[in-house]
Amino acid sequence: MNSRVFFVFLTLFLFAFLAEANDGVDRYHEGKTAQFRHLYAPLSEKEGFTVLAEDMAGGADGAPDFRWARSFPITVIRLTAFETAREMGTCPYPMAIFDMTTEYGDTPVSRLEGKPPRGRHPGGSHDGGVNIDLGYYLTSLKGLYSDPDYSACDEHYSSTQTDEEGLPADVYECMGPANRLDKERQSYFFLQLFKMHVKPFNYMLLESVGVDYHVKKAVMDQLRKWQAEGMYEITDDLLHEMDSIMTCARWEGWAKFHHHHTHVRFHDLSTSGEFRRIFNKLEEDERQMELVIQQELYPEQDAFIKAELLSYNLNRCLELRLLSDKMSDIVKAEYQLEQGDWISSEEPGNNFRCIIDIPRIIPYPEQTLLVRAKYEDTEGKAVEIQREIYVPAQKAQDKIRIEKDKIRAHYETIQENDAVIWECTVEYPEHFNYYITEINYVFYIRETPEKPAKIKPEGNGRKIRFIQPEDRNVEMIEAEITLTARMRFSIPVYIAIN
Ligand SMILES: [Zn+2]
């Protein structure tokens, strides 16, 4: 096989794999719904990460609607960022958390007024709450042609092409060294993440980590330098693992768009299986981390509220707990959401955990909710504390999920004079149009070296007519459906069975 054929083969193979998922479909969905947790913002700069106020030019994501994930990746990232800030100190441009997953477990889609929907990432790539984009730790945001520029390198521009403003066109890939990367912090962050992957997760935490080639090079160089200096207990095995999991492979689609972020794909681990005790320990570490941060934020308080927004099949609730280093002094606790009833915690041994449902109002407006907690100590003294929690918008369309077997294709052949005419159409639930951006019918003619004919219905229609070339037979017809301009899959309309 020559290399060109091999490349095409690999591309097709990859596409076939990805075609199992698309925007509108969660590729991890297997009949059971996963529980997601929302990440709004760090509690303080001590957390060692940040979020952007909004989507930035050049593709740096900030929309809070798309920061849902399974709970464990959030725990892992928060702990790792916190440890990085603890060891290396806080900094002006820490890692920014970009897009994760939508609340419905799917890859985020931009819906700008008057424009067709567009997937913010390759179809399926941000599904399942186990895919997180992380901006890099940077030393400056001042780019060659824009400020802020979240890229790790100055040189991510074409030397021949220009954009609409006549400036060199962005190629979304470092063309030179990662000169604005905060090498030490970035390397330390990856080191902690991979140490967790190797032990306690026994190489099962991370599936792949997409990075720009020049960022990977800078990080690996820094880690080898530290290893030579005997710092941070860096083994050859760990470096080898990092080298194989951190990918910038072009044919897999990792080479581009990672100049300003790394895509961390976690394994879709069960939290009740063999890793249950490890997850419990990490959650305990996360509570300890929050306690330290809240103690610093509210020094006048003895106890604090830990509040997490959770969503299961788009039903939302708040998971509330008390944090205190004088936990044994607390005898009971109750919570109130806004003006609702006070609800008692029934789990004293579990930080007085309490779940309060959030009413399902559609559409749900983006808002900040107030949570109060009242606790009583051993001497009968009652104390009331409160905190706010951000809740993103929810809309009816979040429920839409494209199921391929609900798309039905039909054909009819009509004889007109000497010509054979094929009429084809597809039927599907009307709300699928929320994601469908294009339909094409592809005609394969038997024993012809020509490329198959691709026919697009007029306007927003679904129906086409095709006149069969004289003395030739149609071997196969496929309806090719495109979702959010990013993902295509095919439905057979007609297959010859001669
Ligand atoms: Zn990504």
C-alpha cells in the first residue's frame, strides 16, 4: 500500500468511527444517562485556574453553558490546578478552562442569530462529560496581531495567506516555539495529571491528551531537565507514558487548533467499580481543598457550604454539604434554596449532605441562586450561613437527540418516455431540523469510473429527482445528512440486490 492510499484509508476509518457520533448524539450514551456536574468558576485565585468571561476571538471558549462534565474529571482538574498553584505560586495568566460538554452530554454547538448552527468542535469530540479543553498557562496575552491572544506561541499565522483585514491568516497551529507558554507551570500541571493517571489509576485515567507540537516539545524538554536535576521524582516510565498519550497526530485531527488549549479526554470510568475508593479519596481531597479556600475567603465563619449543581437527564439538583474542621461539633444541619422550605440533612457522617431539586421550568433563565444553611452545635447554638450558586440557562431544545434509526429514506422510480427517473426523500421528526444543516443524495452508477453524482434538494426541501443515465443502472443511493456543518453520516436509500 503506498502512503497516500494508506492515509486515505486511515482518514476513512477514522471518519467511520466518528460517524457513530455527531452533534445531537452522545457517543457514550448507552441507554443509561450519566450524571453531570457544572463548573462555573474558581472560588478564588488559589484554585489555580480561571475561566474566560465570554467566547474570545480565535476560538478561546468562555460560554458557561458548555462547562458540564462527569464529576470525576472536574475533581481531577481542580485538584491538579490547585496543587500547581500551591507548588509554583499563583500567576497572572493561569490555565483557563474552555469547553467541556453540554448538559445533554453532547458536543457544544454555537447558535448565532441568523446563522445556521455550527459545532464548536469536531462532531462527537466533546461528548460524554469526559472531554475537557484547557487553555495553557501563559506568560503574556499579547499576541502579534491581537490582545488578548490565548495562544502559547506568537507564530500561528500563514506566511502566504491573509484574512479579510489583510493581516496574515491564522493557521491555528504553532509555526514556531511556544514562546508565551509558562513552561514550568504547564509542565508541573501535566506532571501531576499524569502522576495521578499512572498511580492510583494504574494507567486508566487518560485516554488521550491533544496538544500542539511545540507545546509538547517545550513540556517534554522541561520535564527531562527536571529529571536530570533529580526534581519531582520523574521516572522514564512516566515520561514514556506522557509521550504516548500526549498527541499532536495530524491524521487524527490533533495538529490544528491546539495552539491555545489542550484537549484532555478521560476514560469513561465507572465511579462504582474498581476505582470507587480512589474516587472517594479524591472527593475527600477536593472537600479539603475547598475548606482551605473558603476559610481564607470567609475567615469569620467556622463552617462553609459546598454546593454543586448536578444534572441527570436534564433534571437539576443542588448537592449541598457543610465543610468545617470542627465537624464533630456540629449536630444537625438544614438547608434552604431561595425562599423554599428548609430541608434537613439526613447524612451527618457525609458532611451533612442534602439534595435539593431545582424546579424544571422551560425555558430556564440563567441566574444565580441563594442557598442558606442553618446548623446547630453541641451546645445548641444555631448558626446561619449562605452562598450563591450560578445556574446556566436550559431550553426545550436541549432535549433533542438525533437518532439515526428515526430517519427513514424512500425512493420511487418513474418511467417517463425513455427515461428512468428516481425520486428520493427522507422523513424524520421535525425537531431534527434544529441540528440538520444539509442533505445530499449520492448516486452510485454501476460499472462507471466516474465519481458518484451528489444531488442537493432545492431550498430547504428534502426531495430530489434524478434522471438515470441512459443504459446504466443505479447500484446504490445514499442520503448524506450533515449536522451542525461539522458531522456527516449516510442512510441507505436504495441498494441493488441483483
Ligand atoms: Zn476539545
